[in-house]
Amino acid sequence: MEELIAEAREVQSASHVPYSEYRVGAALETTDGTVVTGCNLENVNFSNSLHAEEVAIAEAVKNGFNEFARLAVSSSRRDGVTPCGMCRQTLAEFCDDDLVIACDEGDDESGTPIVTTYTLGELLPAAMSESDLD
């Protein structure tokens, strides 16, 4: 998981966050081990802003990936940020409830990342699905 957290931390530098200065990076691992990253991109009206998790999933799907194993999320504050509700629902469109989501809490004294993990099902227990459209 350390490698995935490192990727999420690294991609934060590409964030466009002139208003909040709150950088977020996401690293999404496919079932074949490929890692796709995304960062947040703010817009002055905020509602058009893109979150790191949705940028990562869009990049992955665009490149033909549709099976995912793990997601790491990290902010520049190392505050254990979790995907927001909108991102959780977007993840549920493409991922199973057992998707592991690792949230970066910073480092311990030895420099090892402190990570809190959840499953998507824990974070979004009653996700909307295609069957809800019937």
C-alpha cells in the first residue's frame, strides 16, 4: 500500500487549486496492477471542479480499464481525506463494494505512511445502481 500512497502524494503537485490550496491526489490500481492517477482541478465556481478520484477513474476508463482493486487518496494536509459522496457514487459505477480505499493520515516517526482503510461498501453502503433505474 505504501507504493500506492506514494503515487497519490506525488500526483498532488499537478493539482490546480488556486482558491482552496487543498491538493488531493488519487492512485487507482487496476486488477492487473496498473496504477492510474488523478489530482483535483478547481474552477472558480467550485461546482465545476474535478476531484482527484473522478479524474483517476475517468483516465482509467478512457484507457480501457474496468476492473479495479485498490484506491489510495492523499491530501497535502495528510488529514485522512476520504472520497466525497459524489466520488463514492462514481466509484460505485465502476467498482465493487469490496474496493479497498486507503486514506493517508501522514507518516509515523520512521517515515512509514499511516493509512486508514475502508471498503467502498463501508463508505457507501446503499449505492445507487443500474437496477434503481427500472
